[in-house]
Amino acid sequence: MRSGEGGRARVESDPCAPAAGRDVASSCASRGGTGEARDAAILAAAHATLKANWREGRRRTGEHYAFTCPGPPRYRHLWHWDSCFHAIAWRHFDPARARAELRTVLRAGRSDGFLPHTVFWDSPARWRRAPLYATRRVRGDWMTATIGPPLLPFAWEIVAAASPDDPGFATEALAPLARHLDWLEHHRDPDGDGLLTIIAPDESGLDDSPKYDPVFGRLSHDRAGYFWLMERSRRLGWDSHAIIARHREHVEDVWVSVAYAMSCAALGRLRGEDPDGRYTTRAARTAAALVDRCWDERRGLFLDLAGPGERPVPVSTWTALTPLCLGELIPAALRTRLVEEHLLHPRRYAAPVGIPSVAMDEPAFRPGFDRWRAWRGPSWMNTAWLLVPHIAAAGHEAAARRIADRLAAAVLREGFREYYDPRHGGGLGVRGFGWSTLVTDLLLPG
């Protein structure tokens, strides 16, 4: 969950930054519309946006932090997966900041390997919003007790590859990164099948996705019962084993499991081809579990499994396509179906702009702006960043390039917005949104 709550933080001044009163979209448009001029304009605006959102300082207890706010003033804190995406974008402009951001994500964790979804580095969540955060206490906590999509080892490998000036970065955190993945295996895979369970919608990063409506019901993110979902977990000390055993509202989540497998595979490579095979094997095991237990042959999708009965959740969202990110760990025939029957289907995910967060033929598809229901149709840049390379890898390079070009055009026109209307590319949500700078990766080789 995100909130406009926040405290004091140092803002780096930049004359091109949105915070300084400059309109990014106008700046982009004035510098060119196609080809190299277009790309140069977007890259310059991306760097300015990241710099405007940068926060660096020390907590009152003396701990140093350096991270990129997703989109101030509304989103002022550090979110795990946002920071991973920010670091991936930062590596094109300032690899030192990319490394600092990932180190800050890691520094927020506990010694047992737990990494929080949200960290309030400069000030704890204030009283009006704090009861709705997944914190151990209603007031005063510095972090949530929930996880986020576990992308840190995956992002660490990407940033390490862009850090020739700091060759030790690749291996400096092997032990804590391993503890993090071990914590997830112990606490979020209680039945040992290789699939990770989430106990609140926020943990996937997709707070209000319609795929959670039939699972959480009145306890859903945008419903009044959400407070009770938080409170009953507090009363159980956020003990995931106890929560899963006592309550029905939990999900073996395809996307969170994919992110976990991506990070396991990345850690295996960071360890030097994983000498004991521990994490490489774990990634393959999770991929096999996704195929064996989540694949719906009739629909050609990977579906979440809900509750103690592990019933498939029959809502088509972009997360049903994310096993593509595991590459050859997923059978080629299944990957082909995901691309050709869904991502290239004009009534499902082949929208005019980007990749919708919900299939266009789903009744829940609502791509317009809603303050609290942002994952019910709009196109997000991180979704395209994750999936577009796999469209190209499947032999559909022209379709992949078309998606990238149309998102670039939307950025030129609308700036770096939180998300975009897939029907026409209109910018929606927060302006100056950090991870939308991932468009740079869609424009730059390597």
C-alpha cells in the first residue's frame, strides 16, 4: 500500500526536474519526436525525474539511506520493488546511485533475512494512514511486516553488470541475499511445493488487482474490511504460518513465485554458477511447480491458487503471463501460447498502448483513473519492461518494437506517469513516477 504520508527529506535540486516546475512532457516534445532525438529527449527527462525523486540522509538513529521516491508527494517512502526498478533505470545514468539504492533496500531488512515491502526511512507513517499499513503496531513503526515482490537479487545482478568501477559489488551481499531467499522459503512456502504464498494483496505489489476480489472479498484493499485484515494479522504477530493456518484469505501467487524464481536464478549466477546448485535448483523447482500446479491448459494461462483448497483464480491479469520471465525453465510450447494467444491477441493484451494490467476481454477491465484501484486495466511501464523482451524472444520483434515505440510516444506526450490508458496512451495517476523511467531500457540496447 502507498500513501502520501512522509516526513523531511533532502531533495536534490535540478532545473529540469518536475519538482522545479518544469513539465517533462513539454521538455521531451521540444527536443524531438522520433529516432535519436526522441530517445535523447526521453533519456534526459528520465535522468531528471530520477534526480528529482532522489532522497538521501540519515535516520535519527544514524542509519544512512539513499533511495528514489516512487512519486512524491503522494509516494514518499521506499518500496522494495520500486527501488529495484529505480536502480535498474539508474544504472544508465549513475551506477553508484543504483548500487546505493539496492544497498538501502538490503539495509532495511532484519538479520534473519526478512525484507519489508515498505520502509519509512525519514519518518514513520502518521496516524491517519498508519492503521492501514501492514505494520506490527498501529503507530510508530519504521517498516511494514509484509514482503514485496522479491526482486532484490535479480536487480542486484543487473546493476552489478553495469558496475565495472565497483567489481566487488557483485559478491559483497551474497550472504544476506541468500538469507532473504531462505527466509521466503521457510516462511512463505509452508507446504513446501515451491510456490510462495502472500497473506495480503499488497505483497504482490498489485494492491487492488481484480484477481484478489474473489479471494479477499470484503477484506480487499479498497474495502472497509481491509483494516481488519491488517489488525487480525497484527494480533498474530504477522506470523505467516499462523495466519495461513487460521484464515482462508491467502494466495499462492504466480507473480510473487516468478519473482522469487528470477531472484534464485540470479543469486545462483552471482555465486559463480551456484557451486552447490542450491539456488539454481530452487528456481527450477518453482518453475516446475508453476507448470504442474498453476497452468490452465484450456485457457493457456498461469492462475493463482487461493485459500486452503488452492482453487484457481480465473481472472486474466498480466501476472498470468509472467512465467515468460523464467525463459527456458518454462516449456517452449507454453511460452508460445502466452505470447500468441494473449500478448498478441487484439481483444486481450495487444492494446494500442502498452500491455494492460487486466485482459481487455475481462469484465473487470477498467483502464481509467481511480485513486484506489490502479491495477484494474491501465498499462504500467514495469509490466512492459518485464514482458516485451520475451515477445521479441518468441520471434515477434516487430510487435515488441511497436509496444516500446508507442510507450515512448506516450512518455513524450504525457511525461513519466504512474500508468497509462492502454486505449490511447493518456497519462494517469502520479506525475514524475520513478519506475516509468524503465522506458530507457526499452530504448537502449543492453
